[in-house]
Amino acid sequence: MSTAAAGTIDHHHDPTTSTGIPNKKLLMWAFLASDCMFFGCLISTHLIYRLHPPPGTPSAKSVFSIELTSFSTFILLMSSLMMALAVNAIQKGNLKSMRWSLLTTIFFGCIFLGCQVFEFNNFVNEKHLTITNSILGTTFFTLTGTHGLHVLIGVIWLSGMLIYSFTGRLTEKQAIDVESMGLYWHFVDIVWIVIFTAVYLLEYI
Amino acid sequence: MFFVQIAMLLAVITGLELVTVYLPFMKWLLVTVLVVLSTVKFMFVIFYFMHLRWDKAFCTILFFIGLVLAGGTMWALLKLFGADASKPLSAAMIEQPAAVTRLA
């Protein structure tokens, strides 16, 4: 048996549904598939305007800070690890371990948001790049801002789940609720993996 | 420990990506390496952290429908707007016809 499926309850299959997949998980995967298309369009828009930057567009390389973005990427990867550990813990009925993992995930999520606020503030006040004064600013802030909003929603959801775990109603049987939330959080991470390469790293080549 | 090993691998790949952008090689090669590395990270997260490896295949199919549609849309848009005919007119080129009209 796999590491993730080591508990007594089979968390990956549900014989009571026609698909054999828990309905909440199916709903989340369908939502994530649609969100892929949403982010795909935002990333394409940014890349198209980078292909043919209009006259007067500032150089992205002179604006971006690769050190800060790399740190943010590392933090988000670690938050994904903690989320995976939280799901693993609740599937084994280890509520205490799940709480600590959730708390760490929230902490990393907040650090990521803090880095993004610092980056936006730096771009606007130091580099004079705003959402209205250039195409680069418009596409960049729209894309990374939308991703940041997803992270914020994730942090609120995680915090709600952490508080809910203290009511005593969250047990191994409700692990699917934590797993669905985990799917959302990991999705935020994979979107950032694409943004980090397509928006940031490609500018340095 | 299994998930920790995956996370360490992802961190190492991120480090490799960072090193790659500073290597003095041809642009197409560096872009290919970056795309491959980020795809590997993406796949590790969805198949291990998101448990697709252990879930029913339908979850993978459902997600990949969205992913393929998104990838196809991105590819089509980049091809369309990457063509020479799609290059935006510069300010001078936009103003030129107006100046000609005034002279006539």
C-alpha cells in the first residue's frame, strides 16, 4: 500500500458514488480544471505583450528582483509540503499533527503574501511601475494579483479549518474536507511554478 | 519522510532553474531546459502532493482536460500574436497616415 493510502479508511475511493470518487474531490478537480483555463489566459496575455512590448515599456529585468521571487517560490513549495503532511495526518486520525501542519502552512502562506505586498510596494514606489502606466504593469499586476488573491483565499480557508478542528467535529472520516482544501492549496503552488518560469525566469535569458 | 524527499527534490529543481538562466548557452536551449524543469516540478506536485497517483484515473483525465484546453489556448494565442503581421504599430506608423491626409 502506498504511503498516502496507509490509513484504515480508503480515502481515495468511495463506493457510494457512481464514479467511485468522493463527490467533494470530484468537484474540486473540476473547479481546478476550469481555473487552469483562467490562469492560462492571464499568462498568455502577459506573454503576448512581452513578445511585442509597446514603445516606452520599462525593462522587466530592471524591475524584477529574482532573489525575492526565488525566496517566495521556496516558501510556497514548503507550504505545499506542510499541506501534504496535514492531509496525511488527518487521514491517519492524527489531529494534533494535522493542526501543527496546518498552522505552518498558514504561516508560510502569510510569508508569501507579505513578500508579494513588499514586491508590489517596491514596484510602485521605487520602480514607478503601476497597473495603469504601462502594459507590463497591467498584465503583471493582474496576473500576480489574481494569484495572490487565490493565496489569500487559501489562507482564510486554512485558518477556518484550523479553528473548526478545535470543535471536535473534524475526524478521520471528514479527511476529505482537508484533502479538498489541500488540492486547492497545491493548485496555487503549481500555478506559481508556471508563473515563476514564464513571467520571471524567462526575462533573465 | 516520503513527502519531505519530494519537497527537497522540488527545492533542488528550483535551484537548478535559477542557475540555468545565468548559463552562457543558446536561448532556445535554456528555454527548453526551463520548460522541462518546471514541467517536472508540476508533475511531481500533481501526482504526489495532490495524490493523483493513488486516485482513480478519472481525476487525472478531468484535470488534464482543463490543462490541455489551457495549454492549447496559450499555444494558439502565442502563435497568433507572435506572427509578424500581429506586431503592434509604433506611434510613428499610426500618426503617418493622418499626416498624409492633412497634406492632401
